[in-house]
Amino acid sequence: MSEDLSYIGNIIVGQRITEKLKEIGMTKAELSRALNMNQSNLNKLLKKDSIETSKLVVIYRVMKYNFFNEFCR
């Protein structure tokens, strides 16, 4: 049995992280400090076509929001 996950292809994770930052009132500068990276590298990361799961887990923990639930509905 194969689950159809084609809808996930339209999700731009970096864009959703940026939207959620605004919703929770956190800046990219604050997130980059929490991730121990400079803001320029964070901006590059958020523009990539894909982000490693291990990095996403750290971002989600810092933001206290589980994006995995959102993407797997």
C-alpha cells in the first residue's frame, strides 16, 4: 500500500518557517542566534529546495512548533 504524498511537493519548507516566525513574533536574527549560525547562512538555508531533517528538527524545537504534523496531514 503506497500513500500519495504528491501534495508535499508544493510545500516550500523555508517559506513556511519564515511565515511561522512572523506568526510567533520571532525574527530571523533571533532564530539564527538560537541555531548558532549567522543570519546570512540562515537566509541561504531557508531558500534551498530542501533542508536536512536533522536541521529541521533543531529549527522546530527552537520555534516550539512541529511542522512535521502540518506537512503530514
